[in-house]
Amino acid sequence: MFDAMTDTKRRVKLYALNADRQWDDRGTGHVSCTYVERLKGVSLLVRAEADGALLLESKIQHDTVYQKQQDTLIVWSEADNFDLALSFQEKAGCEEIWEKICSVQGKDPTIETTQDIVEESEDERFDDLSDSAPPVELPLCEIGRLKEIKDLFITCMATPLNKDRLAEAIENDGYVRKLVKLFNLCEDLNNLEGLHCLYDIVKNIFLINKNALFEMLFADDIIFDVIGCLEYDPTLPVRKYHRHHLKNVSKFKEVILITNLELLNKIHQTHRVQYIQDVVLPTPSVFEDNMLSALSSFIFFNKVEIVTLIQEDEKFLPDLLGQLQDESTPDSRKLELVQFLKEFCNFSQNLQPPQKEGFFRTLTSLGILPMLEMTLMSEDVNIKQAAIDILTILVEFSPSVIREYILQQSSDTVTQANGNEVELMLMNVIIEQMICDTDPDLGRAVQLMGVIRVLIDPENMLPSLSKVEKTDFLNYFYKHSVQILIAPLLANTVDGVLARDDYQNAQLLAHILELLTFCVEHHSYHIKTCILNKDLLKRVLVLMKSAHKFLVLGALRFMRKIVALKDEFYNRYIMKGCLFGPVIDCLLDNNGRYNLLDSAIIELFEFIKLEDIKILIAHVVENYGKKFEHIDYVQTFKALRIRHSQQTEKLKEKPITNCSVTVSTGRFRRDPRQIEDEEEIWFNNEDDEFDDGEAVVPHTGMTGSTEITASEQLESIGKSIDKKCEGSSTKIFGTTVKTTPVMNNNLVATPTLSSSPEESKNSSLLKKALVDYEGDSDEEEDENGDLKSPTKRPRYT
């Protein structure tokens, strides 16, 4: 047996691990497995290829651990900290020598480790050995060895360590260019087997996921050959002609002349690499999402470089935006320009926040926002859509910049031929384009609604040193823009009749309702004035007659948000207009069907019951109790009747005497939200902004006096407060009253009222006064449970 081993020679490289844990190349030669008399055993002999000098003489010990790696490596430890490795040129040679080693040790040659590793120290030693594996030796780049190259690549891809070694070998040997030459030769010879092997080889180079390799693959002179390799997928029955698409179908068009060759080449490269990622390479599975992360990073940094190079060009952007703002520019040219600008803004998303902010500031200074006003109003749908996409990108990154521009526009007017002054404001243009969207699915309207919502969101409005952005912008919005937003709603609900109920119009009204609901939740005092003066909730509830359930639910959601605020102004307004009527009718029309509408309406009344909103409970039961008497599949309405009965009983048990009454002004509870100073100032100063008349909200339960407006009531109370501050006694409504100090800003007087008619009338007026004092709260009222407390508001029967 040993004689048979003497003539076996295979070409190998010998490596030895040095003290720095790096592999040193000891030379190339031929290995043989031979019996050595001096060593009294079978040994591995390596003789130099050049002069036949002995490079290695190692006896195969029965207890030595040999490892076979990558199908072409045999690694073992000769002594303590002296590790050796043989790297074979051919897989067959490695297998042959491995079989002879296993034969000497009496092991099965199918295993990859000849000894069981049991000691922890040995585990650690062989882990270190694997971490310092010798470099991969790539076969010669020849057509006849393509299958061997493919197998080697597949083997190396199994572990991260071998993958790194393979990448290092490809980079050092310039292997990519050798493969490209081989590809051209195979394509000329129509060698499909070789082309299929090259596909697997190049695909694996991509999957190595190394940026240095991508730089080699995407070089301008070979990138099309690399793409050509990926056309010959052996799993597809028909070849894909990617190069033909990139060269002939996909056309590059310079919208603005680019004189920078570096920028031009970078644009071409990015387009081709993006095509490779999106189209050429197979779609990664769920488990391979990060397999090409370096490729995504390569594209990312290319886009950053493109944006930077364009910004550095002093003429490019001014020329681009100048042509877009020029009214003489034809629509076909504008479309090309605005689409380029859209792509440019998309690329800018890859910038870091400071660079991105500088980029958008540059565009703003060059007049991108006036340009967007013009393109948003364009009749060309494609131009309009591109403008909306650009506006969305700008608003999402920096809504404050857009708001600042809109506020600067507030004084800009253009006089038309008929002499009327029309304010050209970006905010109004956005709202009008949302309302006038001709798309049956209202795709552009939805996108613009998102833009409006971001702009009016107080959460992203920050105070600055010079002004309070929230106050200024919301004042502007409710003075100049909200009437445009609600115009379709008002026009469609005249005289309590739903004028149009087609699907497209219902969708538009639903979007408007969504914005108004957002306003109720976030703009408490601004939207309150609009709702009360425009009678907006009554108009919204007309939409509950719609055949489209999503619109009905939108109207109900709007009312639910208002009720959730538990605001006395809103509650009195709802009672005065009997606005629960449409909701009750809708519930009865639903006829007990178990659906979302039924649940939503019941939840509204359940909320009123749980929150114990007494004024609404009394109103609902007294006005609509008979309508929902028969509803017994839920206990909500029964509980409302019981709660109302309990309240009535309590009032009867505590009658008010005729001779002396503790009187406090009729007050509204404050909104649950914290009143902000700027909103309160606005609410007090903007009463005359709406021209449709002012809402009159009487204090329910107080009778016997002439109805007066809330502003007159507030004025009367204001005068009485002023007089109260001047002395210890004053005359209110002709009645002499001894006053007490103002505690917590609550005006409390305990007069003794005479029985004269005039004084009785004035007392009634006093009861009707509506005022909300700063510092007043529901908590203060709840702390004092009986009517004798001077800070407790009296109940009247």
C-alpha cells in the first residue's frame, strides 16, 4: 500500500502560520504521500516546483487532527502553535491526498475532520485557525475550467470567512476583467454551457456584497459585458436582452445641458446600476433582504454625489427654475423640466438633514414655491402631478419653510382686469386643486389633503424669537383659507337637502370632513368660532342622509369629536339646533342592523352617559326619549333615562327659596384642553371675521327674559367686573349689591333681591350671562357638592 503512494504528486502551495497569526507562503511545489524510512511512517512530502528542494516532510500521526476546507485545503497542526496548510490547485488532488491521510489514520474519507475535538482549548485553537485561513487560490481563467471556477465560488459562498477570502483574491488578481474577456470569447463561440457558468460566477460576485468589487464591475468600459453575463440565466427558457434595452430603448435626454463630464458619467452609471438592482438581478427572498446592502449603498452615495455636483453648478438650477416660471415656455418643455426637478428632489432624500436643509433653502431662494403655484394650476395632468410630488417632498421635510412663504404672501395681491383684488396664495391654490381634482379616484386630492394636514398641524409648529408661528399661521388659515375648504360642503347642504350624492363628490366631502375633524381636535378655539358662526355642524349632519356609508360615518365622527370636548359652548349649540335629531333618525333608519354605523352611534350616546354630561343627557331624553324607547338590544338608552330620572329627583329635593338666593353668573365650562394665550386672544378679537351672522346660544333652563347675544352678555359682565374692581359695592342692572372679594377669578355675589318687577327682570338677565373665567374649572365645582357653597353654580328648575 505504501509503495502505491510513492508516485502520487499534486501541485500545491504550502502555507505556515506565523506569530502574528498570518499565513506565510512557503512556496509552490508538488505533494506526495510516501513512506519515509527515517521517520518510520507514511509522510507528506512537498518538493519545490522550481528546483525540487524539500519544502515539507511531515509524518502522518495517528492522533493529529487534519481538516479539509473549501474542497481544496488541508489544514493541520504540526506542533504547538505551528500550523500548516496545503492549498491544492485542483479539487481532485485534494481529495486524493485526503483519502490517503484518512487511510493511514483508519478514518472514513467522507468526513472533514479526522479526529473528534473534545477539549475546549482545541476548540479555541481551531477557531483561530479558521479565522486565519489561507487565501483562496483561483484557477486559471480558461473556458475549460469555468465549471471548476463556478464550483469554487459556490463553495466559498457557504461561510462569511471564505467569502471574504474569495473577494480578496478576485480583487488582487484582477479576476473580473479576465472573466469579461472569457465572456466575450464564449459569446463569440456561442458556448451556452460556458455562458451559463459565467452567469452563476458573476451573480456570486454580486452576492459577495463588497463595494470594492462593485467599483470593478461598474467600470464604464466593462459594465455592459457584466450585464451581458447576467442575460444567460440557465433557469430561464428565454434569454433576456438587457443590453439592448439600456442602449436602444432607454434614452438619456439632457433637459438642461450638462457640461460637467464627471456628473454626466455618474448619472449614466447610476441609471445602469439601478437597472441591474431592480430588473437584472433576481428578486431576493425574505431571508436575503440584506444580501445586496452594499449595492444599495453604492447607489445611495452615487445619488448624493449627483445632487452635490448639480448644486455646485452656478447656472444649472437658476436656468431650470427660470424656464419653469417663464409663461412663454411650452407645456411639453415644462413637463420635461418639472419631471427632472421631481427626480432631482427624490435624489435629495438621500442627503443628511443638514445638507438636505441647505438644499431646500437653495431651491426656495431660487423661487421653487412660486413655480409650484403655476404648475399646480396647469391644465396638463402630468405637470400637475409632478408639482404635487415635489410639494409633498418639500412639506414633509420642512413645513415651516412653506408656512413662512405663505405668511409672506398674505399681503400680495394681483388686480385683475375687472378691478377685483384676488389674493394669490399657495395655501388657497392647494385647497382649490384638492377640491377641483378631476381624477375619479381623487388620487391627487388625497395627496394634497396630506399636504394641508401637515401644514395646519400645531405639533410641528415651533415658536421662534420673532413670532409665534402657530398663532400667525392659524390666524391666517382661518381668515383666508378655511372658507374655501368648506365651500363644497356648504354648497351641497343648502336648506338641509343633499344636493349631490354621487360617489366622487361623496369622496371629496369625506376628505374635507377628515380635515375638519382634525381641526376640531387640534384647533379648539379657532375652529369653534367657525363652527358656531357658520352653523357648520348642522350642515355636516345633513350628510348623514347620504347613501354612502363612509360619508355618513365621517359626519358622525365629526360630531363625536365635538361632543368629546365636553365644551359648554358646543353643548348649548347642539341643544339649540336639536342636532341629535339626524343622528337618532339615522339610527332608527338602520333598523337595528349589526354594523359599524349602529355601533358608532351607540358609542356616541354611551360616551355621553359614561362622562355624565348632564345637560346633553337631559336634552336627549326629553326630546328623543320616545323615539328610542323600543331599542332594547343595548342598555345605553335605558341607562340614559335612568340617569335623567336621578338628576330630576335630585333637583326636586333641593328647591330654591324665594327670599334669598346665592346667584352666580351663568358660566360655561372651560374646554378640556389647556387654553393657550394666543388662541384666547384670537378668539376674543376675531368675532367679526365671518359674515354669515353670529350664533346666539341661550342658557337653557332660564326663562322670562329677552334673548340677547353672547357678546352683549359678556359685555354686561365685563362692565360689572370693572365696576367691582373700583369699590366695595356697585349697582348691577339697577340692583344694589354688596360684593365679596374675587377668589380664583370667580365673580360671586350674594345679593338680597327685592320682589319688584324691574329688579326681577334684571336678575333674569344676570342669570343668562355667559362667561368663562380664567382659572375656572370643573374640578373646582366638583369639590363643593351642595348648593350652599359660594363657588357652586346654582341649578334652576
